[in-house]
Amino acid sequence: MGALRFGPFLLDADRRRLERDGVEIPLQPKVFDTLCYFVGSPGRVITRDELLSQLWPDTYVGEAALTRCVKEIRRALGDQSKAPRFVSTIPSVGYRFEEDVEPLVDVNQPRSVRLIAVLPFRPLSDDERDPSLELGMADTLITRLSGLRDLVVRPLATVRRFTDLDQDPLEAGLELGVEAVVDGSLQRQDQRIRVSVRVLRCNDGQALFTEQYDEPFRDVFGVQDAVCRKITSALSVELDQVEAARIVKHDTDDIRAYREFLRGRLGLGRFVPDDAQRSIEHFEKALELDPRYAQAHACIAEANIVVAWQGFEAPSYYAKARQSARQALEIDPNLGSAWSCLATVTWEHEWNWDEADRMFRRAAELEPNVVDVWGRYSALCAFTGRADEAVELGRRAVEVDRTSLMAVAWLAQALHMAGRSEEAVAVGESVVAKLPDAPFALFILGISCAHLGRYEEAIDYLEQAAATERPDFLGVLAHVYVRAGKTEEAAALEASLREQTAGDGAAPIGLAMIHAARGDADLFFQSMERAFDQRGLHAVLIAREPLLEPLRQDPRATTLIRRLGLPG
């Protein structure tokens, strides 16, 4: 049956997967089988007897079981029995699938591989573990290969969990939804490194190439060069002159600087402020050894942005991020990650919307298959009122990596900011189903449920997100406490936020959200004036956040929004 598309949905029968906008919609096995049967015969009336005999050939079940399956299909597709788009009921007869179905290319047909994952390299035994080197080898290959037009590579954040010594690479590949995996092992002994690498095609397990290297550790860069050439050759990737140079480009030739860089990268990918601050120390040590290490400058910019999102002393961290991104681009003007960081600072802190847009476009041109570029670009569009474009860019992030929970969370944010909170909840739930402690997704779920008036659900999600102690997360939680009539909880959280915001460096958004819920416009606008004085991301909420819509009718809101200088 292969893969079929109908409306906004993709049904892959071979992988038993239903998706909408790249987000998986889980179905029970028999419900999935029923949907496949419908989709396999669009426009044809299928009797209940035919469905029962085909779907339960060896078991007697009543029509109630079939009715339940159809009900679950309609729920998954967002269909209505009284006004169906997909599955209509033919009274006293059966059902008919109404939507046109488009077959897609069979993924099992021989063709060049375009979608790959580089798994963390593994040691031969547990007592030889070196996490920074294991992840670092994968990260270096991912970085070099990600800029190729004809190859999509899963990011480190997506593959970093596959570190078990007994991990089956083909199972990992299927879970990641890729066509091939790069699987490797390494052993460092004295001053030498032994590396084994193979590329496996996921649909049949065929090894497209296998190679072993035994070199002095100082020559690890040469090993990486050779592996990159082998991968692109084995996958039949055609490289232009620029790309051929890129895959063997060394960001540093200093092995000690490289080791410090890898230690920093190990803590950066989790978006945890404390980890990000510790990672900066390693990147700075790398720069002491090699001041022209552009990637290290770019990662310092990234780490400072992560800390700025926490809210405290955000202006100083944004300033550091801008300086580091600029230093990276002075060394390497074609470093997409540095352009993305610079664009983030330019809109979140400096409110230079058009310039940030130009920078994101440049980052996307240089690294079209990197999730973060599209996700952050989506956020810019969401906050500047380009709602449809924000959703499309969020979907593009998901298309680049359908297994990236951060990409899906960015899509959920775009939907929420567009006022499509029901859809935002559905998308956000798909994230927390796989990663229950994902703070950003929990926050988007909570704020979307609050917009829908589902306060108990909102509180459940926001209490989990607020464990990060981000002032915006705490403020929205307190806002919902007020709306839900939980005055004692709101007062306790308000006292905590007042203690946090006693200094000039703390973000005032938390208290602003409480004042908004209570309808105290004067205190709300006082807090927002402080947010504007800090030129922070949170100030932009006055223009776009759905929960603040009632306050946008106040003339003071109009004045503040003009100060933002939003386009259009």
C-alpha cells in the first residue's frame, strides 16, 4: 500500500503511521487497519459486512466494535459524523471515504538516500565511555553534512538519546524516520584512536559502506574528512565545489581546543540555563587555545541566548550573544548557526524586525535543513503578526525533522499566537506524549488551554513547566490561578515573583500577567513599561499574546505597541 496523502494527512501503511503536518497521530492497531481499508477504496461504498469480514476474518465481533473504530478515526481526523469530510455513513449499508487520495513515492523503491541520522559513536565497553567524544564525533559529522542541499540530517538533539552499547542502529533509524543511519564505534588508547563506521540502509539493512581507521588522535580531523567523503559517495550525493570544500572544512586544527569544544557542546543541547553557563566555560577555554574557532564563538552566542530566555539580567546576556555571533561571522561569514543567533538577538532584544528577517533568510540559505533556523524564524513571524507564515515555517521545521519535539513545539506556539489554540493543544499533546517533561511544550499547552478557558488542564501543564522558574512561565501560571479562582495559590506565587523582581535585572512579565488576570490595568501597564525599558522579548507579548487581548483595547497598549515599531 505504501504511503498515501489525503487532505492534510499522510498515511504510511508500511510504517503504520498517521501524520498531520509531520506530527504523528497515534491510533490503536485495529483502528489503523480500518482507516487503511477506507483509504484504499476512496469513493466506494463499503458495507459493514465487508469490513467485519475483512478486518476480523477469524473472530466474531458485533457491529459495535466497528462503530467504535469509525468513531476513533473521526476523532483522529477531526471529522464530524453530521457533516463529514472524510468518512460518511451510508444509512443501513456502511461507510464511504470521501476525500481524494494521492499515492506517494514508494520509500522501498531503489533511489538515492536523502534523509539520514548520524548516531552517537559508541565505545567497545562501558568502562571506556567518553560522552563528549562519542557525541562530539556525531555532532561534527552532523554539522558538516547539514549544509548540503540534497541531504537532510537529523540534529544532535534528536539522536543523542541513542547511546546504549546494545542499541540496534536499524531500530533507531526506523524510530527516527530516516532512510539510512551512520553507525560507528570508537576506542581511544594512549595517543591513538580507532574508529569503525558503517552506513546502513534502513529498509533492508544493507551496508552501503563499512570502513575502519586507526590513527594518532591528533589526526582525528583527517578521519572525519574521510568519513564525510565516504558518506556522500555511498549515498550518491552530488556536491558542488562549495559543498565539497565544506564537508572537509576544519573549524580548528587544535586538538585540545576541539576537546574543550566537545565538552561544551555536551551541555548546550538541553536548553537548560545552568548547563548553558557551564558550557560557556569550555567554549572560552577552546578560544584561549584557538581564538579563531568560529564555531566556539557561535556556541557562546547560543548559550547566552538560552540564559537570556530565563529572564534575569537578559539585556546583558543578549549583548554577549550579539558580540559572540559577530565575532563568529567575522571569522566565517557563511556560518549559518551564527546568523541564526544574531537574528534571534536582533528581534528578541533589539526589535529590528526587518533586519532579523534578512538574517534568518541568510541562515536558511546557508543551512536549509537545520530545524532551529526554521523554528526561530517561525517565532519571529508569530510575534510580528505574520500568523499564516509563522505556521508554515513551523511546519517547515517539522518537515525537516519530524522527530524533533522542539520543532513540533515551535509549530504549537505559532498556532497559539495565531489564535488557533485547539490546534495548538493537539500539537502540543503529541510532544508531551513522548517527552512528558518538555518545559516549552508544557508551557504552550498550558497557555493554549487557558485561552480556551480550560483552567484545570492549564494549571496541570503550567505547574510542570514552572519548575524551570522562568518568570514568564510563573506569571502565566499565576494568571491562570487568578482566572480559576485559586486566590491563595496566586498570592503565594505573586509573593515569590515580587521577591524575584526586587532587582532591576529581573523580568517584570510575571507580575504583569497577574495584574492582567485581575483586570488591574494601571499596575499591568506599569510592569509592561519596565519590560519595555529592558527591551526584552516579553514586551512583545502586549501586541500578540491572545490572553492579553482585553488589555489591547486600552489606549496605553496602542502607545506601547507603536514603540515596538512592528512592520505593517
